[in-house]
Amino acid sequence: MKHEIQVKVRACETDALGHVSNISYFIYLEEARVEFFKLFTSDMDMKSWNFILAHTGCDFVNQAYFDEVLTVATSVEHVGNSSFEVSHHIYNRDQQLIAKGKAIVVYFDFEEQKSKPIPEPIKEKLNQFSISTPS
């Protein structure tokens, strides 16, 4: 199963060459992750936030342009003890792959400043979006 959102490319997200700037893709990926996280917690208060980004990357496959509507599909590659890997695929209206990204997210206790095991209810929900065998 995957989670999908749509983003509309704004003029400010393009560069001098007329296509979506590489930094804008990271904004789209972050937006997709935040919407994905809402499936696991109704509390989006930053004071009680428990997810921290440990790594992110993006491969640019094709170009996208101003005013296009892009779909960002999110799934889970792997769920570990205290972290999980998220996979993103960005498509245009023609279902052409525009970019693909990955992120490693850690369940984190900011008060203690250390990672913690992912609670079982969250782990179960993450595994619903897993494209691999749950751990």
C-alpha cells in the first residue's frame, strides 16, 4: 500500500532553466512525509514530535515545470527497531516518473536526546505501507 498526495508546482519553485529546482523536490518530499506521519499521530504539535530525519536523498529522473500537478507516492521500505526507511516516487499527470527519494526517519526522544524503539501501534501502521517483509 502507498500514501499519495498531490502538489502543484508554483513559479517560485522553478529555476532559471524553467524546470522545478532541485531543492523544491526536497520540499515536496517533506510535505509528503508530514502528511504520511498524520496517519500515525493526530498530534502534530512540534513540542511532542517524535520523528527526526536522519538521512534524505533524491534522484532526479525527468523534468517537471511550472503549473504541473505532481503526485508524490510514499511507502515504507523497511521498519527497524527505532527507525524506518521511507520511499517516495514523484509522477506527473502522464504517470511519468519525475524523481524518486528516500528518507531514514528515527523515532526520537528530544527530552532525553536519544532514539527510542518505535511503539508497536506505530510499527503496525508503518508495516501496512511496507513494500518489503515486516521486521
